[in-house]
Amino acid sequence: MSQNRAIGKGNELLWDFKDDLNHFKEKTWNGQVILGRKTWESMPSKWLRSRGLWIVTRENKYGWIQASTQNKYFPSTLNIVTDVSSLPQNDYWVAGGAEIYSLFLDKITEFYITLIKEEYSGADTFMPEFEHLFSQKEILQSFEKYDIVKYIK
């Protein structure tokens, strides 16, 4: 998230920091990842290998997928969710976009986020307010252009 809360434009991240992507990969590897349909469609499939994927969508075109299916692009499980209350009890990583963060922020107990040290103009997607939901903030890694931060309830 940039200083002006920008997180994307045209279904793409506004930045490309290798250490940030490596942190995402390390944290979510072999985990369960929740993301919105648009975010899922915008990501290269290789970014999401070895993870259980839970795609949240309102699109009827995905309604025919009712249960877990093996997807040839993902060695992990792909699940389409139209009602988030149907998710089984588990640990999950919420990976965006903005609407998905809004759905889950009050349920998240630990929130890892990349805080960019500048503003981005021209963005069309912004991170919802979340800071008031957490009592602790810890900078895990600091780089010249961004910090990787953990918020804890």
C-alpha cells in the first residue's frame, strides 16, 4: 500500500519489488489463499503454485464449479466461493483485492502488508482503512522504497 493507500491500477500492482514477492511466496507456500476473481485472473499462474486457492466472486460464469477441482495451471486446489461464510475453519492468507480486504479485515488476526514509502498517482484501487482494527505494528523488513509490516490484533 502506498502512502495514499493506492494498491493497484487496471488489476495490476503499482510496484514490482522482488523481496516483496519473495515474502509473499514464503508466507503463503503450501497455505490457503483467498483472493478476488479479478486479482486471481490478473496473476501469473506460477505465482500461486502449491497453495490452496479460494476465489471469491459474484460472477455467475463460475457458478458451475461447486467443489474443489484440480486445475491444470495450479498443482494446488482451486475453489470458487460465492459465500464467504461457507469457508471451512482453517488458516488463510487474504491476498486482495480491495473488496476482498474489506470483507475479511475484521476477521484477520495478523495482517502482513507492504508499505510503500511514496504516493502513487493514477491508481484506481485503494486499501480500505484497517489500522484501527489492530493494536500492534511491527516492521519485519525495511528497504529503501518500502517496509514489510505485520499488524497484530
